[in-house]
Amino acid sequence: MNPLLSLGARGQAVWLDFLSRRFITDGSLKRLVEEDGLAGITSNPSIFEKAIAGSADYDEALKHAESEGDRDAMALYERLAVEDIRTAADVLRPVYDASERCDGYVSLEVSPYLANDTEATVAEARRLFKTVGRDNLMIKVPATPAGLPAIRRLTGEGINVNITLLFSREVYGEVMEAYLAGLEELVASGGDPGRVASVASFFVSRIDVAVEKRIDERLAAGTGERELLDGLRGKVAIANAKLAYRDYRVRFSGPRWNKLVTAGARVQRLLWASTGRKNPAYRDTLYVEELIGRETINTMPPATMDAFRDHGVVRGSLDEDVPAAERVMATLKRCGISIDEVTGALLDDAVRLFADAFDELLGAVARKRTALLGDRLDSQRHALPGPFAAKVDACLEDWRKAGKLRRFWAGDATLWTGRDGAQWLGWLGIVDEQCCRLAPLTALAKEVQQGGFSHILLIGMGGSSLGPEVLATSFGRQADHPELLVLDSTDPAQIRTVEARLDPARSLFIVSSKSGGTLEPTILQSYFFERVTAVFGRKRAGSRFIAITDPGTKLEKTARRDGFRHIIYGKTDIGGRYSVLSDFGMAPAAAMGLDVDRLLSSAQLMVRSCAPSVPPTDNPGALLGTVMGVAGRLGRDKITLIVSPGIADLGAWLEQLIAESTGKDGKGLIPVADEPLGAPEVYGEDRLFVYLRLGAGADLGQDEGIAALEKAGQPVVHIGIADPYHLGQEFFRWEFATAVAGAILGVDPFDQPDVEASKVRTRELTAAYERDGELPSEAPFVRDDGLAFFADAANREALAAAGDTTAAQILKAHLDRLEPGDYCALLAYVERNEANGDALRRIRVAIRDARRVATCVGFGPRFLHSTGQAYKGGPASGVFLQISCDAAPDITVPGHAYSFGTVIAAEAAGDFEVLAERGRRLLRVHLGGDVETGLARLEEEVRQALA
């Protein structure tokens, strides 16, 4: 007789430890049932990983699943697994029926990540049992301390449980108790215990492997008797199993069990798992032949099943010479090897190895999903020098092993500083929320389109303005929709420039402020409300305004009082710089006529790519964040952003996100945006370059420059953006990456303490102006042909030590303070226009090329709500040149004694004071009233200083 069939005659069921789609569909499973008496199947993550990653069998199913709507790696895997489990269960259903529910089961594992979480294990088991919807399904639950109460509860609910990762007889006793107690609860609640089956999967060969490793260690150390130790080889696992079988026969007898039998209960059979030989010196059928007994199961891998079919020997081995098994275990103890230590370590290792296998499985699914998405998902790759790459790999592995991405998504604030980071994670779920509530955005778009508006002016600062500005400049004006303009400055010249483009009678104003009390949006709203009131009267003026703010703010109260057209609420668990995919960004996008559904649907692809189920190496947000964080720790803390012209303003949004999130506690990353690409020799060893390339068009100059940097050994991250509508993907990728980088750097990426310091000082200065009619004044320490230089006492002393008195000399002394690894920031309180931008760009390039340092340009007060945080709270590697001018002609702020010129002067003064308090290397140059001439003169003096 076929030895496999003979096992059935001995009362032992044959199950298979293998499952794949082709194995089911080509009839192999059915043949094993019919020819070998196969009575069940077990599966695990490693089996599925080999099946899915190792073949193309699932490619069509994945393609079909994606055609019905994108899913993350976990959802895709589960769909594939559930399909296989259902099909296999249907093939085995006749066995289930013929055996009266004793056999015919297929096992599906709860996520190995949940091995130490009872509640999550119970919830997952319930969900999977319901999802598969087959009576002959067993849910695999590990025999961990957290798994034991889950086993009891699931049994009590009538769910079939396969207890896995069982090594220890002591733990096995707890497993049997959990099963019995669960049955008793089921009976007490009126359930039918006869409909519940359970197996206890006792792992065998791994015990011998672990014991023999300890034997070898003792022999190598000369601490054991060789003959005695060698006599234990290949015997401990079988002896342990025989004694477990004896435990089983004792526990499933007596009054307690008989009472359950009367109610219809069935025994929890022992299932021998890990029965393939690990040591080639042993007979390939050893762990089958020595473990044959009634009311047991042997689950074999295919190779072991083939071997046993060919030459297996069948006898009732489990009952043979049990005293000899006791002697083996006693000898093991006498030799100084603790079986409890062995099995405890095996359980820990098995939980880790199953989680590792699950990571590999989900990574394989994620890679196949990425390939299927093609250009729908923005690409990402990096080229890093060897030591840098090794550090990144080590950090990624640490995140994987510690499950940090799952902790991230669960809101574990200990990933950062342990303070309050978790309360600011609403952005993780905002895209899915927005996709489920598109109606208000669609209605707003239609209303604005039909309103006859020519322009929309968004008034905001920082996170409220930078995201919408990226969309406005990247997409431009949409046909049949108003043009979106953004104003985030108190500079009178810039206000007049923007105002000149508007017709108040045909303009819609969006006042956007999360806190609802930020100075700049408040006074700008007052100014433009007065302008609109002059056209429509006070009662109707509010109908031209929309407020976007959090509930309960001062702006909400103002909007209600003045009858604003709409009040759109932000989410209190999303910080300003992480808010672009919330209504702070999407409402302006809808109003300007963008296809918000398309933008958010594209963003969803990146959200799912960064899901907690996607291992760090395949998770684009985690991967980018790790590269950034490791770069910061290695001193490559200048994140240099090279952005295609069509989406150039993305750099300004990234500046705020990165600087304000990471620049604090003396640490952080300094984003470098809009710095023209130079030759490799002008860069030091403190840079990480990120190339954000739009589309397949020709960015030949940038392409060639980036290639030269790579060749020179500079680290480069490449991000390919297929379409402007993929900006939603980039918003989420970078938010995720920045939060990961913050965790690696050891900072809280969700606060901005030094931004608040500048705001406080500005409010103090404007209040002083209201009281005294003037701002505190200070005499320059050097004047030279229209340029006036100011410094705090410490910086003035350092700069004047050599007796320098000309502009070029002062600038030379200041720029000579730049050292390798420093950066130079130009903080310009002038109008942000093309001419001024070009002049500042020429100055920064001259400094970079001469000193080989990173350079930044910030327009005040805009940068105060952005990079200002890193300048004040980040690493003390900045050398700052503040540039101010006279506000002419000035504009009065309605309802206040001060003007906009006063406000920007107060902001510059406050910024200067806080930088000085932080001990920064700082110089201020005042240009006077003619900014164009002043900047030209400054450029000339800087070039002389550098020469």
C-alpha cells in the first residue's frame, strides 16, 4: 500500500505544508487528495512569498485586482491569499464532509506582526474567518503569551484555530487549557462544540537543530562529555514530541473532558510541523516515521511527502518506548542544556522569522504593484557612495526589524521625542478622507466658475500659502476659471504689485490661516476687505471672501461677523506644513478649476505605496526619509533640490516642510532650493542632491549636471514626476519622508518653537509702535555710499576687529567666517519679483562658487514661516546676511496706527534679534529706498569681497 495511505489506517492524517495557485489549478492538489489521502493544507508567509515572488502565476490576478482599483501591498496579498484559500478549501470540502468535520481543513495565518497583541490577533482572526467564508478554514494563531488568550476567545466564538509555533511542552499545556476553556465558554453560551476543530502544531526538526548547535558549542568549549552529547543528536525533538503526545492523551481524558465530549466536542489533535529534515545525515523520512500515532496529523513539505511515499516505513512509533524519551530529556538536562531555554529561544526566533518572511512577501507584492502601475506612480531611485549606502541599508533594516513603519502609522510618538507628535498625524489619512468627500470641493469649483470671477487672491503664510502657490504656478490659469494669485508678504511694494493685477469687483479672496490669528493674513484681510467694501458696501463685501481655518479661531469669528461666503474648516490634527492635501490646499485647487479628484486619486497611489505593510526598502517615503536622515547624521545636511522649471515652486514648499520640521534642538536639515546647478568642483561634502524631474521632456542641462555630480561621487536621489497632477504624490511622499527623517535625527517634526519666537518679537514691536509711534532705532556701524551695515554687539565686535570700514571690507570679513560645511543665507526683506530674485541669485552663486558652501535665499517675511525655523533652531552652521530697504510708498494697515512698512520692518528687526540671541553669525545691510540700485551695488561689493 502507498505508505501515505497507510498512515491514515494508523489514525494519522496527512496534511501538506505548501500552497500555490498553479498547484491548485493544474489539478495537483486534487490528485494528492485522491491518490495519497491528503486531508489538509497549511500555509505561511514564506510559502506565499515563494509562490508569488518566484513565479508569474499571480501576475494576471494582480493586474485584474489593480484594474478594479488600487490597493496597498497587504490588501493585494490578502486578496490573492483568500482566493487561493477558498479554492483549496473547496477542493478539500469532500474530505471535510466525509470525515464529519475532522479533516479537510486549509489554514491561513494571522499577520505575524500581531504575535504579541491579543486584541489585534482576535480581531484579525475574526475578520479573516468571515472574509474567507469557508467552514473548513483554520486560522493560525501563534502560541505566544499574547496568543494564548486569543486562542481561548476564538474557540469560545466557534472559530477553528490552528495553534502554530509550538515548541515547549509547558506552553503546550497552556494551549490545551486555552482550548478546553474556550470550548466550555462556547457550550455555556449555547454554541455547538462539535462544529469547532483545532490542532496544536508542534514544531519538531527545529528543536534538533537548536539542540545540536548547543552540543557543538559545549564540545568546542570542552565542557561536556562527547559520547553523551553525541548520543543526543537527532533524538531530542522526537523525545519531546512523544512526551507531548503523552501529555495530550492525559489531558483529553477524565471527567472534565468527558463532559465536553457529551456536549459534542472533538479533541484538539497534535499536528507535527517542521517535519522536513534539516540535517542531511538523517533519514529524509525521520520526522514522519518516528511520530506516527492515532489522532495526530503530520504536515509535510512536498519533498518529505514524496520521500515518504517512495520509501516510508509505517509503524505505531509514538507509543514506542516512552521511557526512553524520558531518559533522553533527562540526559539533556544533565548535560547542562535547558529544553526550556531552547524552546523559548525557538519561539522568539520563529516569530521574528515569520515576520521577516511576511516582510519579504509584502515587499514582493509591493514591487509587482509598482511595476503594474508604471508611469501612474512617480519613480524614485538613488545613487549613493558606498559608505553612505551601507549606513542607509543598516538604518532601513533597523526600521524593518523594529516594525517602525507600523509604529509610525499607529501614532507611536516615541519614534520622535515621545512628546505630542502623535496628535499631528491626521495627514496620514487625509487623502482617503478627501476622496470620500469630494462633493463639497466639486460644488465649490462649480460655484466659483459660475461666479464671474477673474481672479482669486489667496492670503496666507507658510503652510497655508506655499502649497496652493505650487499648484497655481505649476498649472497656471485653467480655461473658464479665475486665476489663482497668492500673497504672503507685508512688503508694500509687493502688495501694490498684486493689487494692480486685481479688479476688486471681479475677485474672490481666500483668507487661509490655520491658527486664525497670524498677523500677516489678519492685516492683509483687513486691507482687502476695506477695498472690496469700497465697491460693494460692508453688507455685501463678505460675499467675496472665503475663510479656511480651524474651528474656533479668531478668523472664524471674523468671517461670521462679516458674512463671508464660506467658512471651510481645517483638521485640528494636521499641522500647517502638512496640510496641503487637506482643504487648505484642495479648496484653492478646486476654486482655480483643477481636477481635484484626479489630483487626490493620484496622491492615493503614493499613500498606498507608503502603507505600513510596505517594507522600508520598497516604501518610497520611508526610503527617501531614511536617505535624508542618514545624510543629516553623516554631515550631508544640505538637501539640495534640483527641480524641473515646470514645477519649480515645489522647491519653496519643500523648503518649509524640511526646514520647519527638522531644524530644531541644534539639529536638522537645511533645504537648498532654487540654487542654480553648478559644476561638481563648487560643492563640498555636505550635500545630498535630490533631482525632481517633470515628465519625459528635455531638461538636458539639468540631466547633464546631475550626471556629472554622480560621476564625481556626490549622492543623488532621482524622482521622476510623470505629470503635474502627480504633485499630490510628491506632497505625500515628502511629508512622509520628512517625518521619517525627523525620527532618525531625533527631533519632533511637528513643532516649530523658533518660528513662534519670531512671531512673539514681531507682535511686541508692532505693539510698541502702536504705543510709542515708532520702532526702536539703531545707528549703523558702517556706512558706505548708500549701504548701511548693522550688527548686534557680538557680531559687530567680530567684524570690526580688523578695523574694516568699507562695504567690501565688512562683507569680506563676514563671508570669511564661512567654513567647510557651513551655509550662507541671504534674508531679503524686499519685494519678491523677478529682478530682485535674479540679483540675489547672482550673489548666492558668487558666494557658492568662491567659498564652496551651500547658499539659501529667503524673502521676508515669507521665510519666517518656513526656513526661519532651521536658521534659528537648527545647526549653528549658518552665516546670515539680512537685507532690508525703506518701504516707499508705504500702505497704512486699516484700524491700526502702523503701516505695512512698519510691520515688515518689525518682522526684520524681530528676526534679527532672535538670530542674534541664538548666537548666529549675522550681518544686516540696508539698501535704502532704491532696491534695484542697492542690490546692484551689493552684488558689486560682494564680488569685490570674494575676490
